Amino acid sequence: MTRFATPRFAIPLLIALGLALFIVNLGGYPFYTRGEPREAVTVLAMIHGQGWILPLRAGVEIPSKPPLMHWCAALISVAAGVVDEWTVRLPSAIFAIGGLLLAYFYVRLLFDELSALLAGLILAACFQYLQAGTGARVDMTLTFFMELAFFEIIAIAQGLTTRWILLYAAFALAVLAKGPVGVVLPALAALVWIAWERQWSVLKNFRMVRGALIVIAIDGGWYLAAAAERGAAFVHKQILAENLYRVIHSGSFHEGHAHPFYYLELALMAGFLPWTLITPAIVFGLRENRLLRNPRMRYLAIWCIVVILVYSLARSKRGVYLLSIYPALAAIAGIAVATAARQPHIIRWLRPVAVGFGVVFIGAAGGALTGYTMLTRSSGRINHLLISAGWTNPGLLPALIDQSERHGAWVIAMSAGAALMGMALVWWRLREDMIVLATAGAMACLVMLGNLAIVPAIAQATTLRDFASTARQIVADHPAAYLGGLNYDVAFYSERDFPVQVAGGKTPPPQYLFVWREIYTHFPPKARQNYTIALASQPTELDGAGVMILLKRNDPAR
């Protein structure tokens, strides 16, 4: 596999893999989770002329993150002539593919070509990286520029480059993606590594004063403009609530993702799958070959430790916060596997794990083909299985049938591809580097299968897209509002800005109200008599819950 690790072969391979994983059917299904339309409404506001510094979400909320991802999506939308799921998700997909190429370029610069290709393949097939690369969220944009900064730091420190302007540009853009964390974590990792190695003399290579001026000019300019536009509300939302209060507790801020200290370690184990299962073999190989004697390897380890420790100390924790760790983990794993491929005695546990991978891939492919056959010939059995699992959403089975019929050839082809890769892992005595290639190939087949058939079916069964479009026609120019809180799906698909009505407030309710059915059922009987249900959505949860309704007042205020 060594000759395929040269740039001539490796770059097209990683790009092709990235296209398969992140681009295929990217816009083929509607928004169905809360996070994606929350970012999409900011893009919509930019396109609708509400400003590019800090437009309000749906005319109501100050965005919680800086606008770099939204700027990218807005520019793509301008070029495409429309704001839709594809244009809003595309920045994450592009930066995900870019992250694979960064891993290859820098690991090749710091180590060797085979390690670089393996690092790119491993990174591409991580669960958490796969998830972030197809979602309309800011995390992949942040990760791309943090990855660039992390790698550029060690390249400068080791005298391999003098691109200090690129480093500080990466810092500045990372901050514009999600805030100060974009510069704090790479800088802290650099400081720890320099202190550990006692390499204080390399500090002069970083031109810190000039670099700080670049970061301050770019980021400070935006923060000052945003503060001038939105005032104290912006300072509280983006500087205090989204940064300071997520690290230290404040009675004025409710941490929506509060978890115990050890939560992120478990999240990392899940997010690094399937490669988590070869971690013991990798650790054993690192010790056997004394790879950590290399200061560059120690930097990768410090990169991981600093990120996970900082986020573990914070009160607010989510698995996706660790996304910037995955390039370093992939690099470490790629280097260890490349070493094992040259010295097979180094990692003795990798081949048994590969057999396990193969069995799982064969089973998954067989399950997919069985499910496809049942959906197209005997859907009643599938319906019974769905009900047994508690998935009673009435739209799920028709959506699965629809997507299976629409992409049947791809379902069969991708299932066959995953099965072939699985059989190679089980029956062929593959070398360690080929195990990684086969695993990444099988993952690509299964991910494409999911992105073509399963995810679109779930989205089709749970989205509010059709409800919002119909509600827009019903409401027309009449006054309407959300009761209980802003709904981003309705805001995006209706392309209308509605205020939020506070229950029990002094403001008279408008003619139409958007409200969850669960809230409406708790209305006092007298209050319910004042409304007629003009429209109800399909369930937004797989268990049949989460119905949104449009209420019309029987006696609208004049």
C-alpha cells in the first residue's frame, strides 16, 4: 500500500472518500433536528438583507455563535440562488474533506506518507467526524481551522515551516467560527508542549506580537461591530453565556449540557468508533516501538490531553466539543498502524479485531439486504418490528419504503460492497495498513447506504417542512406568533419571522399561534374554547410524539 500513499494517489483517494461520505445526498432530505435549522435561519436572515454582522435568528434571537460558518453558507446560497438544506450543510462537508487533506499533508510533513494516508482514512471513518461532516452546524468549521492551527504550531516549532501568518489566520478564523476556544486550546497545547520539552527558544519562531495583532484586528473588529449593533444583549449571550458561564457556574445561566467529569471520556470512546476497538493494540504498539520518544508524537498526545482536560473541567459538555481531538487521534493511530505494517510483531491484537470488524460489516450488510427485501415485499413484518421498538410514527414505514424503492440499486450495491470488505477482513490475512483501508471502505459503503435510505426516511417522517409551508399559506398576512418559544423549523421553512408570545402575558394573542400539542392539551378548558386547530403536523419523534399545531382564534383581536 506504500506506493498508493504518495500524493498522486492519496489525495484523489481521500477526496473521493470524502465525497462519498459527506457530499452524496447531502441535500436530499429536510431538516429534522433542532440544531440544523437553528443555524439555517441565521443564513436566511443574511440573504434576506438583515445584515451580515449579527442578524437575529428569525427576527427574535441573537445567535449564540460567531458567523463564519453562516457567512460561508450564505455565499454558497448566493451562488446557488437559493437557501436550502444543501447550501447550509455544504460548509461542514467541505471543511470535513479539507480536514482529511490537512491530516494527510501535515502527517506526511511530520512523519511519512503511509502514516499520513492511514491518518486520513482513520479520521474519515470516525463516528463523530462523520456526524459533524454532514450537519449544518458550526463545529466542523471550527475543527478545520483548529486542526490547521494545531498542526502548524508543531511544524513551526520543528523548523519545518515559517508560515506564521497562516497560523494566526487559522487562529482568527477559528475564533470567528465558535469563539475564543479556537485560539485558547491550540495555544495552551503549544505552551504545555514547549514547557515539557523545555524548548523555550522556539517561541521566537512564532512572531507572537505580530500574530496577536492579526488576531485582534480580525476578531476584535467583528466583536466590536457586533457589540455596537446588539449592545449588552450580545455581550451577555456570546461572551458570557456561551464562554464564561459554560466553564464556571452562574445562577443566571442554565447549562443545557451539564454532565459529570467523566462524561467526555465515554463520549470520546463512542465518537472514535470503530477505531476505539483497536486502541489497546495501538497503545501496545506505541510502547513496544517506543514511538512516544519522538517529540512530535508527544505533541500529538499533549494535543489530545489538553483538549479533553479543558472540556472535562467545564460544566457544559457535549461529545462534539471533542471534535478537534480526532485529527490527532487519527494521526497517532495511523503512525502506529504504519509502524506495525513494517514490523508485524509490533501490534499483535490488530488482526483478531479486524476479524470482528469483518463479522460486523457482513452482519450489517446482510441486515440491510434483509430489510430492503422485507420493505419491498413484506412491509408488514418491518412495521411489526418498528412497533416493537416503540417507533410508532405512522410516517416512518411509508418513508422507508419510499426511500428503499428510490435508491434500491444503491442499497444493494453498498450492502454488497460492505459485505465484500467484511469478507476480506475475515478470510484474508491482510496487512495492518490494508485492514485500515478495508475498514474505511466498508464504513463508506454503510454510511452511503444510511445517507441514501435510512436518514432521509427518518427526516421525511419527522420533519416540519410540509407543516410550515402549509401554515405559511394559511396564515398569509395575518398576525401570528409562537407560544412557548421560537421554532427554527417553522421559521426556516415558512421564511417568516414571528414573535414569541408569552403565556399569561399582557399582550393580546394574535390570530394564529404555533404551539406544541402537549402544551395545548394543558390549556384550561375555557382557553381551549377560544381556538380552533387549523393545522397539525406529523409527529416529529419516532415514538409518535412531538406534534405541532397551528391554532386559530375563534374571536381574533381587532
